[in-house]
Amino acid sequence: MNDQSSSVVTNALEPDPSKVTLTNVIYALHALSIVIGLLTSATVIGSFLGGIPSIVAVVLNYINRASVRGTYLDSHFSWQIRTFWFAFLWVLVSGILILTIIGIVFAVPALIVLGLWIIYRVARGWLRLNAKEPMPI
């Protein structure tokens, strides 16, 4: 009976292959936003937060989040959602800083670091997904 219950738990934690594909697609959409930001007059931040690919990715995260609960994909969905909303928060903070003269000195470097942070988060998450590893919480 113990063997049967442990296999049930293992099977419950193994994600549906279509959800792994979906998670790859979501990372690809975020990566596309970054590439658009790098290759066009848009910025990485602007394209990541305001570009259609990233917005579609976040919507897909929210729509499919319940279907990946209990698998390592759940941590990737949380990682992707948090990346988007923390980037949004830091853009707001930087925007407030820009409104002050002294804040410009801090806001511009903060925005550069934020763009690099977004690239890092998408790359790290996608690499760990391909290794079938969960993201840290």
C-alpha cells in the first residue's frame, strides 16, 4: 500500500507535457519582448511591461496557474508573474524619483539595472525550466 501511495504522489507532481510546452512558450514571449526592446526604439523595460508578448504571457500565467499547482511548474509561474509585477513596481518607483531633480541621478541607473534584472530573470527561469528544476520561492 505504501508503494502505491508514493507512486500516486510522484505522478501528481509530474506536470502535463503540454503545460511544460506552455511554460516554454511563456518564457519565449517574455524573451521576444526583451529582443524587441533591444532591437527597436523601445526599451527592454518598456517592451517587457507594455509589449503585447509579455502581456499575453502574464495573462496565460494567470489563466493556467491552477492547472500547474503541485508541480515544479508552479514555481515558474510564480517567478514569471513576480518578475512582471516587481518590474512594474520598480518602474513606478523610478518614475517618482525622476520627478525630483536629485532623483534623476538615482533613477537612470536604477532603470538600467532593472533592464538587466529582467533579462537575468527570464534567462535563469528558462534555463531551470529546461533542466526540469523548480524556481526558488
